[in-house]
Amino acid sequence: MSQRLTKAEEEIMLILWKLKEAIVRDVINNLDDPETPYTTVSTVIRILEKKGFVHHRAVGTTYLYYPTLSKREYLRAYLKGIAKSYFDGSSSNLVTFFAKESDIGISELKTLIEEVETELKKEDKHGK
């Protein structure tokens, strides 16, 4: 998925990823501004559906919406796009930039490296 989410789309996707599936009213109830008009949220969800981020199934007279990809899958594609566009395709340049900008100390970096190594070992064991 090479498309990036707009701010409004991202806010709704974060809710759908958290809830797993929801009707429009559930999404509205989880927004930072629950006064957002129903039609606005419904329109953004339909746009997300056209883009392929969301599908729905009918439940009575309403639709239950659910994400078609996980937050991790989207984030992976998004970060690859950032690395390609801004860091000459280099993930390590992206990580270095993030570490410098976040003012991460050496001990925290070592902890992060250990966590990444642990995750990679898990993925190797599961054949990913």
C-alpha cells in the first residue's frame, strides 16, 4: 500500500485498528472531537474504503467497518516510503536520523538494538 493517510484518515484508522471493527457511531465516540458530524466521518470512511484501507459488512441496516491491513503493515510501508523519499532508501539512515533527533542516549540505543535482535530472532523462528 503506497498511499499515505491524511490526518483525518489516520485518526479514523487508528480507531479502527484499536476497535478491530466499528460502526460510524463507534468511530465518532472515539474521536478527539466527538462533535464531528456523522456525515464527515462517514465520508472519510468511504474514502478509506475506496483506497482499500477499509472494508465493510452489512449488519441489519448499518455497516460494520474493519481495516484491511494491520497498523504494522501500514507503518512498514509508510516508513519504507519515508526512507526512499528522504534517506536514499536507507533504513539505517532513517534510524540514525530518528536517534539523533530524539536525543537517544547510548544505553537506550543498546536496549533498542537488543529488542530488535530479539524480534528478528522471533521472526526467523516463525519463518517470516
